[in-house]
Amino acid sequence: MNARRITRKIKVGNVEIGGGAPVSIQSMTNTDTRDAAATLRQINTLAAAGCEIIRCAVPDDAAAEALREISASSPIPVIADIHFDYRLALKSIESGVAGVRINPGNIGEPWKVKMVAEAAGNAAVPIRIGANSGSISPKLRDSLPPGEEGVLEGLVCSAVEQCEMLESYGFKDIKVSLKASSVPVTVEACRRFSQRSDYPLHLGVTEAGTPERGIIKSAAGIGCLLLEGIGDTIRVSLTADPVEEVYAAQKILESIGLRDSAPDIVSCPTCGRTEIDLIALAETVERYISQCKAAGKRFDLKKIAVMGCVVNGPGEAHDAALGIAGGKNRVIVFRYGKVIANLPESEGWAFFQQELDKHLI
């Protein structure tokens, strides 16, 4: 893996971004922001899952006002997601958000962008410039070559122009995202921008789709860039419960060595010998491990195994510090291939969880 690209460091609330800080995980609420209680419930759930920064849509004044309560009570920094209306950005800053996401190109006249920049500067609130394939101005688009080359060059030009616009107003507390639904376009646009600017980059593949497709597209695009040392914060955009975005982001960071992956979780594919609900069991184990990590806990286990066959399970996973394997209505739990318990299937997970908890540090 290439060395991390050195970028400027900014702070979103208490989370450092860029300048060598750990890559942070973001998501976005899908509740009605005007319903502060519901939005806070979802934020708390996402924070428990490992989300470190949260973005909330701000469609109107009521949503901007609700951000006052949301920002004050949220366990993680809140970013206001603004489109078109600069007044909503101003009101969100007044409500105490930790960051604002805008596309200066759709805010309107330069004086409106200047007002947002001045308010954000006075409040020490960073601005995320969001450039996506749907936000390239018609004037710029007409000057670009057709096809994907035009889109990616448009993304880079838009991001650079928007950074320069904010800089002209004396504002430099910026992070940038360049996103397209195409993985190759997203990757190349981020590469080109990173060669022209040292602002920290937020990575993601927009409109990635359902988990079945979206996680693969996000892993390919985000993972590729992170392995090249590009990227300071990420969101896995999915048509799904935002919690799934957080878990996917964690797994991407773990798989490329930017987060502690211990314990490594292995599970066998299902086959004709599988006589338990192996998929549900494996998902339960993964979710529990993720929840523990999100709560700041760690395990002193290097590898655990979830296997579907009591005959081959302990043998194939004999190097696992702790494992569970299923048979007909029964499960066995083993350490380094040695069986330590033979239980009814209904008791298997509870026992296995107790064994896992013995290794919490």
C-alpha cells in the first residue's frame, strides 16, 4: 500500500480529517430532520455501529432549526447537507452544526457563497465541497469532451473552481468530494484532484445502489484509492439502512489494513452438509464483533471461525483461536481444533458469545 497522501488537517467537531489522521467513517440519516427525536435515535444507533461523523439533510427552515437540538445532543459531529438555499446554510451554522456540505455551484450568486463562507469562518465550521456528476454546470459541460472523460474532467474542474471561490473569500477550512456512479470515473477524478490540491478528500461512489451491488462498487472504488494513499474520510452510499453503510465502511478499512481487523472472522460457504442456519449465525457473529469494536472494545483473538460442518469445521479451521460449527440441531465450539462444548443449536450462540467475551480487552 502506498504511503498516505499528506493533506491539510481540518476538524469536524472533535474528529480530525487529513494531515495523517485516521480515515473516518461517515453516513447520513434518512429520518425527517425536522423530527429531532427520531433523528437523534438514528444517530445514536449509527454511532453505536461505528459511525464517526453524520450528515443530515436540510430541506427547509424547520429542519435547520431542528439541527439546534440535534447538534447539541448528538454523540458525533453533525454536518448540514445543503442544496441551493444559502439561507439554510446560514441557519444551520447558527444552530451549531460541526460542518456544512454545499455545492457552491448550485448556491447561486457569488455573494451568497461569500455569506456562507464568512459565517462558517466566524463559527470555525469547515465546508465540504461536493462535486458530483450531476452538478457540473451546463457552461462547463459544453466545453468538455463527450463521455466519461468529460465527466471526470468536469468533476475536477468544478472542485478546483469551487475551492478557489471559497479561497477568494479567505476561507480554507475545506474538504472535497468528487463522486460519480461510475467507479472508474470516481477513482480517476480523485486521482487528478489529489495531484492539484492538498485539501483532504471525502471518498465515495454516489448512487452505488443496493448492498448487493453498492458494497462491491464502493469497495472497488474506495479501496482502490485508499490503497494508493488517497482519501481521508469515507461514506459507503447504499440504498439500505444507514447502519449497513457503517458496517461496510468498517470492513473496507479493515480489509486494507487501515483499521484493526482482529479478530479475523472466517466462515465457510454453505454446502449440502450444512444443517444449521449458517448464514444467520455468521451474520450474528460479525455484527456482535462490529458492535463491540464500535463501543471501543477489542479482542485478544487473532482469528475466529464460523463453520457449517462439525466433521470438517474444526479440522479446516484448526488455526482459529475460537470457532463454532454446526451439525443437525447441534453445534460444537472449539479452540484450535479441540472441541470444548457440544450443545443444542438453540444454546450455541449464547455459549459462543460468553467465550468471546472472555477475550475482550
